[in-house]
Amino acid sequence: MRLMWILAAALLLAVPSVGAANKQDQNDIQDAIIRCKAGIEANPNNPKTRLNLARAYLMSGDLNGAENEFKQAIKLSPDNGEGYVGLARALIRKGDANGALSALKSACRLEPNDSEVHYRLGQVLSRLQKNEDSIAEFRQSIKLNPQYGPAHRDLGAALGMKQDLEGQLAEEKKALELTPSDPDVLFYLGSAYALTGDRKQALTNLHRCVELDGKNAEAFHMLAGVTAAEGDFPAALKMAQTACELAPGDKIYKTTLQKIKAASDKNK
């Protein structure tokens, strides 16, 4: 996750460059791996050390190492939900959604009142296209912690998949109150407004989304369509072109760009 801009500003004079900061982070992770390995050599049956090593591997991008250490931690301490949650994170990044689902179900059995565990379970169920089950888990997450913005955000997206735009708007608005700088919330909110025909609100939220996340090709694509519907073809062309540049292999984006070009030429 990105550092908050306030923290970045506060550290600006202390940190020589972004590259140096990233290098320092990597050095810290490698130091943590070395320390954890030394701890495991001294005591291979300490589940906490296994968990710490697994987390360090996950941060370094060594997903196989992370998976193995999380499994070792679970074997040593099967009643600790942290190991299952960590294992799920590693498996998701490896593309094993079914394995992650199994791990999170175990975590839920051990930590039934943990809002984030239910949220993570909802995410995996959504990936597996089990929409009703994912909605139930997002609602449970919110029941346990009504102030958990990501659960409201993803519940809204899941409701949108059911064409419940009123429900989606309500959840995304709540998520925006809790996490006003989350570009994904702004994207989902803008998308919902676009589908309801409220182009003004759609543009407001989608513009804010791409200001925060300039790599969101789908947001630029949707902005292009809404902007074209407003009759501003020069701006729409720029948005559509940006979407194509960010995702050059997407045929839908290319088709949209061609349609906007044709509409622009027609209205000259």
C-alpha cells in the first residue's frame, strides 16, 4: 500500500530518494528473513517465528516460501487464525482461490467475530463468482465492524453485480465517508451513478478516481463514455486513448476509442 502523502511530506527531507527508500525497505525485509531463519534454527518449533518468516517472505514476493512457512506455523499452532489468514493471502497471490477459501473458512471457525476475516472470505467468494455467499460475508463483516470501509465498498460492488444500484450507491457512499481517498470506492460510486444516468455525479467521482489512481484503465474507459455522452468529444478522446495506452490489449477499449472518433468526426 502507498504511504499517506502527509507521511511522505514529513519524511521528504530525511529520505534521499524514492529509489533509496525502496532499497532500504528491501534490505529491512532481507534482514528480517535472516533473523527469522536464525531463530528457527535455534528453535524450529516456535510458531511465532514461523509466522514472522512467512510474513517477511510474503513481503519479499517469495510466495512459495511464504506458503510453506504459514503451513508450518499452522501445523505447530492449529488454533491460531493468523496462520490461516496469512496462508490465504499467499494462495490468493498465487492464483489459488479455492485453497485460499479453505484457509479462510478455517480462520472463520477459529475467529468467528473477526470482521476482517469475514471480509477476506467475502473477497475470495467474489473471485469464485459466489456472489450471494460473498454478500453474506461482507454483511457479516459490517455487522461486526460498521466502520470498516472496505467491506462497505466491496458489498456495494457485489450488489451492483446484481443490478441493485440503489443498494450499491448506499454502500459506496458509506464507504466514501469512511475512506474518502480510496480510488476504488470512487470508481464503484462513479460507475453506479453512470448506470443510473446521473452523469454529473459519475464524472465528479470518476475524475477524482483517476486523480488518485492514474493507472485505472477501466476508470478512464468509463470516463470516456460518460464524457462523450455529455458531448465533449475532445476530452472523451483523450480519456479513451489513455485507457488504450494503459491496457493496449483490451479490444473493448479500442472499440470505444473508434466509436468516439467516429462520433467526433460526425459532429465537427
